[in-house]
Amino acid sequence: MWKKKLYSSSQISAILSRSVASTNFSSSISISHCCNSSIFNSSSLFPSSSSSFFGRAQGKPFHSGRGLFFPTSISNLTRDNASFLRYENLFCSLSKSDEKYHCWNCGANADNSTPFLFCEACRSVQPVNESTDYFQIFGLGREYKVKVEELEKKYKDWQKKLHPDLVHSKSQREREYAAEQSARVIDAYRTLTDPLSRAIYLVKLEGVLVDEEERITDPELLAEVMELREAVDEAEGTRALNEIQVQLQEKLRYWSNSFEDAYLNKNYEDALASIRRMTYYKRTNEEIVKKL
Amino acid sequence: MLRHLTTTILGQRLRSAVGGDVLRRMYHERVVDHYNNPRNVGSFDKNDPNVGTGLVGAPACGDVMKLQIRVDEESGKIVDACFKTFGCGSAIASSSVATEWVKGKPMEEVLSIKNTEIAKHLSLPPVKLHCSMLAEDAIKAAVKDYEAKRSKSNGSQDAEPLGKAADA
């Protein structure tokens, strides 16, 4: 679906100035793939291991925290080796102190203490920076326990600055930034408010992914879930359903704590086990809500 | 504009998730049929020695599937089957098809039922293929359970004469 296209970039400065005018962003970039992942089979073209590229959908040059990047493809690689661009380590050596973000509009330096979604100097929305994770957007560290009321306040604060309705009179470019930036903040808010999605996101940041197609045969867990689902199915009346709900909330609380312990001890196997349980209980709860 | 952005993203996801005649129907007729006219839904007695119970689950979607077979001891054929599945329509249909297909077959034969056959029969889209995998797992689990039960009861019968031989 996403093609990797290469631009043989001989006229760097021309392209640079053109690309500043029209950049486009895709949220499919994965920051976790560091400069070590080489997607090119011809290693001679990249004598230094410090070059790396990311594929982009539209094939347009795009802006990221470090500078401008050009999408690449393997087929065109051999054509124009000489004028090929070489980039320094892109995301590998990224650290908060190194990053110097500038506002695309007024050039002001970003304040590194808060995520740079919005330039206070000229009041313009900034492009999405995928390396800022959801916790950073809300000014939180990577912890499982969060205060949901504070999340809501921060969310509304952000939307007061980023919402697309506020940028109708601004440039097309800024309107696009506002659309993507506020969408990302909404995503972040939704992910962090729900304990289960928060848990899944937390371990994802550590590189541990939940397998969507996993199948299990654990008799104890499955028998318990089967029993619960049957109970919900057969329950008649709100009182019976509420009783089961209370049980479920209790279990969710228990496994939430279990997840947090496992996460803090970097025990990702147990963390995933807790996530499995929470998913089952959450699904059962959804069925109850449907019946109520 | 945000709404437009999200609906186009959702629209794309829907389209890629379902194969065939997409926009009008999300589930194939056969899946809807199994959902509306469920066959073989029920439970056998777990402790019945002729019953094998397969219990499998897909935790990522919160699905749980139970498939039971009743085996005729002498012929080794499955004389009856039932299922109980909590999950999406595709999971329910897959297990329903599985119970229909195992009836009247010898146990060894049902082990060769492949998830791809179930998926093809129901025209499952790629995103739902794991539901048919779950059904295949359930069949195998049920057979395995029955064999385990049988070997346990046979084992206890054999243990006695062994014990007597040891005493003597």
C-alpha cells in the first residue's frame, strides 16, 4: 500500500526550499526502527552505517525533528549513487537535550520542557512529531497509574490551541497540521484514559506487542471466562447483571495492579498475561452493558 | 475536516477488512445463516467418558470457544457434537460449521479438517481467518481431551494387574 519512492536529489537546495513549502505527513512511520535497520540490499551505497531511510506514502520530502528527509526506493537506488544523500544518525542518538525544534512559521526555538505541538510565540500549530509519545503529550512519565481528571484538563487545554475549528482562517498547511495534531491528541487521550489500552500502549513503547491472532488453551482461564459469559447470557434482570459487574470490576482492579507490578519489574510475560485477563473481563463487561 | 479525515480512514479500514461484495454486506450469507439459525448449540456432560471437550480462546479479541464431541467407543466415530462460542459472528459460524462437519466421522479423520476449508466455506475475510483457526484448534482439543480421558481410564485398568504382578 505504501510505496517507497526515491528522489535522486542532485539539486538539494532547490528541493529543500520547495519542500519547505509543501510537506505532507504520514503517521505510519515507526520511530523504534533505529538507524541499524538497513532496508537496502546494496550495502556499497552506504559505506557508513549511519544512514537510514524511511518510506513515505506520498513520496514527498517530509520534515521531521532532525531535518528534511527524502523517501527512497530500492529500484532507483542504483541509478544515481553519486549524488545520493547521506544522513547522519537519524533517530538513534535522539535525546531530549539534542533536539532543537524550530517553529516552521516564525523560526522560534521550541521550549524543550513541553512537547512542541504549538508555537506560543506566533500561535501556530506545529506538525506532528511521532517521537513524542502519548505520555509526553500529557506531560506524564511512562507510568501505568494516571489521574484521569488531570488528563481531561490537559486534553481540553490542548484542544483549545489545536482544534481545527480554530484555524479556518489560516493557511492550508497549518490547517492540515491542526487536523493531524488534534487527531493525535484525541488518540492519546483515548488510549490513556482506558486502563487496558493504556497497558497495551505502555508495553508497546517497550517494544512488546500484543499478538492479535494469539490462541490459548489455558483451561483455568478459559473455564472462568466461559462461566462468566454464560452467567451474563443467562442473567435476568438488572440486579443479577450488576452483581456480575461488581465481580468484574474487582477482577479488573486486581489484574490492573498485577499488570503494574509486572511492568515495573519489566516482567513482560506476566504483563501480557494480565493484559489477556483484562481483555476478557472488559469484553464481558461490554456484554453486560449491552444487556442493561 | 477532522470528521472527514476520520471517516475516510474508517472507510478504508472497512473496505480492506471485508472481501468480496463489501459495501452492501459485511458478513457472508452463510455466516449470517449460522448466526440466525444456530445449529448444535449446547452442552454435553463434561464428565461423561464418551465426551471430549475442547476449550480454546483468542484473548486479543476476547473470544472463547467450547466444542464437544460424543464418541462411540466401539467404532471410534463421532456420533454427536455441540458448541458454545462467545465472540464475533465469524467465530460462532466457524465453530458451528465445525460441529456439522465432525458428525458421523471417525476421530482420526476430523483431525485433518483444516481452518482454510472452514474459512473458504464461510468466505471469511483475511482479518477473520484466525476465527477459523480457533475452530480447528477446538476440534483438535476435543479429540485430545477424549483420548486423554480414555487413556486415563485404560491406565487405571492396567495398573491393577501390574500391581498384582509386582506383589506376586
